Amino acid sequence: MTLSFSLIGWRGLAVTNIFIGNFFFVFFYGGFGAILTHPFKVKESYSDDIVGYNNGLGLWVLMDSACYVWCSGYFSIHTF
């Protein structure tokens, strides 16, 4: 659907904006998946400290969301 909007130029959306937006979504879900995946042993490194693990996971989500919001605003102003 987003590709369709970019191809018709809906609200000034360009194909470059779509690729940049998708990059940040892949970055978020890739990092979030790495934290949750067992072979990376992130949860095991916290052993029994569930509060510390949840704080670290919350910090990841907060910082990545802040980066996404900033980058979305920046790239919506500076179109290519």
C-alpha cells in the first residue's frame, strides 16, 4: 500500500522516502528480534534479573522510537 501511495505521489510521498522509512522499520525489528532470539543469549546474560532485562528492553524500544520519530521528521522535510 505504501508503494502504491508513493507511485501516485499521494501527499508528496516519494519512493526514496519509502525506502528510508522501511530501513528504519527493518532496523527496529532486526534489533528487537536479536534481543529476543535465544542464540544471542541476551536474556541469559541478565540471569535472574527480570527487572533489569525489562528496563534494558524498554530502553531499546524508547531510544529506537525516538530515533524513528526524529528521522521521520527530518526526512519528511528534506526530500530527495
